Amino acid sequence: MAEPILTELKKLTDIATDMDLAVDLRKDAIKSMGRIGTHEALLALLDLVASEKLNPGERKLALKQAEGLIR
């Protein structure tokens, strides 16, 4: 996988799990991860689904984005 995409996924994951940021910003990061559409993005989204740091709504959004990549 190209290094820039992995770097972008890392940044988006950091944003999605930063509880000091606004919920809308974290949700936008999760949606952006879904738009990347790679296997690595799928794995990162599944990590978010399993993360107890996120609230249930954010975890559900991450699952929805992961499901979109599977289809």
C-alpha cells in the first residue's frame, strides 16, 4: 500500500479517536476513512468499531462505513 494513504489513515484515526475534538469532526474523519476504500481503511474502521473510547453512535458509523467497503 502506498505510504501516503497509510499516513492519511493514521491521521484520520488520530482525529476520530481524539475526544477533545468536536463530535462532527470525528464523524467526518470516520466518513473520510470509508471513502478511502482500501483494505487498510477497512481494518482501521474495524479497529474504531472495537474501540471503547468512541461513543456508540461513532462506533455504529464506523461499522456502517466498514459495511460499505465490504459490499
